[in-house]
Amino acid sequence: MKIIDIVCSAGKTGFYFDDQRAIKKGAEQDGFTYVGEAVTEGFTNVRQAGESISVMLILEDGQVAYGDCAAVQYSGAGGRDPLFLADEFIPLIEEHISPKLIGREIVNFKELAEEIDNMQVEGKKLHTAIRYGITQSILDATAKVKKMTMAEVIKEEYNTNVDLKRVPIFTQCGDDRYNNVDKMIIKGADVLPHGLINNVDTKLGKDGGKLKEYVGWLKNRIEALRASEEDNFVLHIDVYGTIGIAFDNDIEKMSNYLGELEKAAAPFKLRIEGPMDVENRDGQVKALKELRMALKKKGIGVELVADEWCNTWEDIKLFVDEEAADMVQIKTPDLGGVNNIVEAILYCKENGVGAYSGGTCNETDRSAQICTNIAIACGADQCLAKPGMGVDEGFMIVYNEMNRVLTLAKRRQLALMETGEEINRSAM
């Protein structure tokens, strides 16, 4: 099956682009936006609408396979590619990438995805968002040609040897960190609440007291609202380096504080994402590893999750090899081609490190669906509910896609077992 045309359409994402550096420097919230000057290159405001590009591959039988180019909420920070604006990048796709793909035969995903992911224009690799969206569309095209789910394509091509099953879903609350937690508990999200603790004064507290109080509230709220005592939620809080700021990156003070948080969260498991941000990759690996070792020495069971400066497949490999984290957030748009998501999850699993198929609130329904397929196929330890910060929408997209994929894959396997032939998928 050949690609006979490529069509691009500009779109909006499920959230916004935020200038993380400006927020850390004290930009104040005003309603849903921020007051202050943008700091990061490319931003015209501290908060601005997120943008995406749908890349649609027209196949010769008339089917349309598509994926969405999208970038993270905090673009341009932590070593990431710059702000992604649709009007700037659609012409690049049409001029440089369409000629590479039109006329190509869809045989498998891996080979063509790696080719696009490594492609260079004027000596530079493509923006991560472009590589992300185009490889999604290639995966969808391969699934359509092979008449199977995208999860089955990944499992087959990468020989993942995992049973396709449900992956725990991690929900994020945004700044509405009380009402949204109620939604998470009622809907049975496995991991919660993310928290968006990105300011010391207003969210963490100068001595960490505000976050400690919030963790205690979380524990009590779960116990009050959960359907049964067997609903064993995991608490996962992203602190955006604010613990390091509050405690001057002092490992002893930080580890003691995390021990206090663990007690406040008990009996629930606690994960802390991004406890510090030392503004460079090697320093981040070293600092996170030191903190992790200090926690182990003290017998503190808080799990540390790597995020900042852990953007590319090469970064992830370094954090894993150095044993710098208990879990790595595979920030899906930051890796470029979705083929790298596969490699990253599998590498984490092979080396005993938690594989969190993450991403950003600033994605689309389509990228969320495709990442869900990959998470299932690789046996990720948790999968982010995305896009958006409203809980309901992102959880619905990921949960429903997960169940669709598992149900279809199970039906196909049953048909193979009963008849030895594949079911007529045109009737499904």
C-alpha cells in the first residue's frame, strides 16, 4: 500500500504553552493567565494557546492515516526544542517531508519511522514535534495496511513479548488540585494527582509546609471517597524543582523532608517528580542520584521520577544507566519519533527502572490515543491521561482507547485460535 498524498491542517492542543522560566521568576497568575513579561525565546506571553499540526497520509485505497505534531507545555525549557507554531512548520513539512513520503510503500513501521526521525534539513534534525506527529501517522498507516491495532503492530515489530493488558493511568489536576482530585478518585484513576507544584511561595511553601499539608489532605480525601479499601492509589507529585529551591539543593535537608512527606502519605506509595533542577543534564543526573542514594540509606521509600533534562532517548539511557531515578518520565513529544518511545520503555523495563509513558497536557486526542497503544504494547508501568488539565477528558480518551485496543486484540486472537484465520476486520 502506497502513500499517494500528504495533507496538513493546523490545530489547537488540549492546553497551553507556558513560559516556565517566567513562572519560576515570579510571573503572577491573573485568572487563568499570567501577568508578567515572557522570558523564553519565541514566547509573546507567559501563557499562550497551544498549537498542533495534523499530518494526514492518504493511502492508495482511500484510507487516511494521521498523527498530530505537538510539543510540551513548557517548550524551550529544560533543554527542549523551541516553541512550536503551526504556521511556521506546515511549509517545512510540505517542502521537505512530503516529497520523501509520497509514493513510498507502507511495509512496516520501524524502518520508515527511523528514517524520518533521523532526517535532517539544512544539517539539523527536524523539530521534535514534527518527528512526533509524522511517525504517529506512519504507525497508523501501518496498522491500517496490516489490519490490526497499532499496539499489535508495535508488539509484532519489536518482539516485545508482553501480554497486552491494561496499564495504570496517571491523571493530572492542574491548579484545581482539590476539586480535580475528587474526580480522579470517583473515576478510579490509578495514579494521582500530579499537583503542578511549580512555585515555592504559593504551592510548596518556603519550608515545604504547604505541600506537606496537601499530601495529608490527599491521603484523607482518598480514604473518604474511594469505593473500597482495596483501591490502592499511588500518589505522584511533580514539584518542578521547587524542593531543591526551597532547601538550597541540600541533599540531607531534602531527603529528610521527603521522609516527612512519606509519613504524611502513608499508607499510600509516594512518587516525587523533578525534586530539583540544576539547569544542566550531567548535574541533574548527579544530584538526582545522590538524593536517591540518600533516601535508600535512610530507609525512605519515596520514589524519585526523572523529568527535567531527561528529554531524548539518549538522555533516558543515561539516567537509567546511572541509576539516577526509580522511574523515568518518557516525555513523549520530547523524544521526537514515537519509535523512540518504544525503545525507551523497553530499555527502562529491561533495566528495572519504572517506565512512565508520559507527555504533556498540551497534546491532542490523537497523540494520546497513539501513545496509549505504545504503552500497552511495551508494558509501561503507567500511562499519562492526556491532553488537558480537566481530568475527565484526558482520562476518558486514554481509558477508552485502552479498552478498545485490548478488546479488538483479544477478539482477533480468539478468532485465530478458533479458525486459524484472521477475522474479517471489515465487519468489525
